[in-house]
Amino acid sequence: MLTINYKLLSFNDGDKLLDIGCGEGRHVIHACLEHNILGVGVDLSLRDLTTASERFAPFARYNSNSQFNLQQTDATKLPFADNSFDKIICSEVLEHIENYTGVLQEIKRVLKPNGILAISVPRAWPEKISWKLSAAYHQVEGGHIRIFNAQALRDEIKGLGFEFTHRYWAHALHSPFWWLKCLCWERQDNFWLIKLYHRLLVWDLMQKPWITQALEKLLNPVLGKSVVMHFRKN
């Protein structure tokens, strides 16, 4: 399930991509399979990086023109030289990090001039509903510690010397799913409606039927769980 629209990243052969907070590798793996790039994923979780490596392994032979690397590191102290990457993805990460401004400073440092940055965070109003329905939703270890105002975040990134280029929303079908989980937090694992909804989301992910794809595209501007913003470094 991709949050970032790769068409707007405009990959070129040989580009160096950094996926900050890559988790289990959904974005960096897909990019390395579809484009001839060097993809680097970084995350604090060794468990997630191990899963990402295992997921990529069966596909490694499909694109010998790409390189794939993973590294455990702190996003506020990236172990890379200045102006190292052509493209950077930071998807659903900043809401977890206390010193998110430190991450933005590191992004500015390691992204090349004219490089493209794609950032996504949970959209404010769907996130506020989840917080109201369940304190446990955001109080779990590694959970969300803030709700971003997208306009304020956009202005903050622009203030670091970036040009704003695109905004869109993603995962509309996931907003009601998470509201339902929050509403029934203590019994979510056994609630039949949550299980049924989860099966729908898995079916959508694996089969990509036209009806759910069209429905999500239609609903994203209204219900999209994530807001995505693209920038170009000046």
C-alpha cells in the first residue's frame, strides 16, 4: 500500500532515493523494483528492517539495475554526507518523533539542490476523531505524539528553503476502519465488523478491483487519512 505518488517523484536512472522511517519497506522496495535507482531505507526498528530485507529478497533478481540498502539509524542524525540524495520519502514518520524539526533539518542537509521531498502525515481531522474515540490509539509505545496542521507543516518546510509543489490525500477507506478500531479498541481483535472491514482492505490491496480503487479516489479529498506534500529543495 503506497502513500506516495511516484509519478510526481519523476525518477531518473541512477537516482539515489532515501526512505526515512522506511518501516517494513513498502516504499523503498517498490521504488527499487520499478525504477533503476539506488534505494536506501533507514529506520530505528531492527525488527522492521529485518522484515523489509526478507520481503525484498524474493524480488532482488527482477531488477538488476537497482541497488537496495537498509540501515538502522536515528533520523535526526543521518549517517550520510551533505547533498547525497536526489529524492527523499518521509511517509507517516514525523508524527512519531519528538524532535521532528531535527529530522527536517537532516532532510535539508542530505537532499541535493533541486532534489524532491515527499512527506506524508495523518490528516488532522480524521486523526482528531481517532484520538477522541480512544486514548490508547495514540498512547501505545511508538504511537502518534502529535497531530499536524498540514498548512503549518507546509509553511515550516518552505521556511527551510523548499518550494512547495503538490498536495493530495490518500487512504480514504482506512479512515472509517481506524475509527471503528478506536471505538472498539478493547475488543477490536474479536469484533466481526472490524474483521470484515479488514478483509475488504486486504482484498483491495491485493486485487485492486476497480470499484474500491474508484471509490477511494473519489473519497480521498474528503476522507483521506493521510495528507501528502511534495517539495523541491532550492
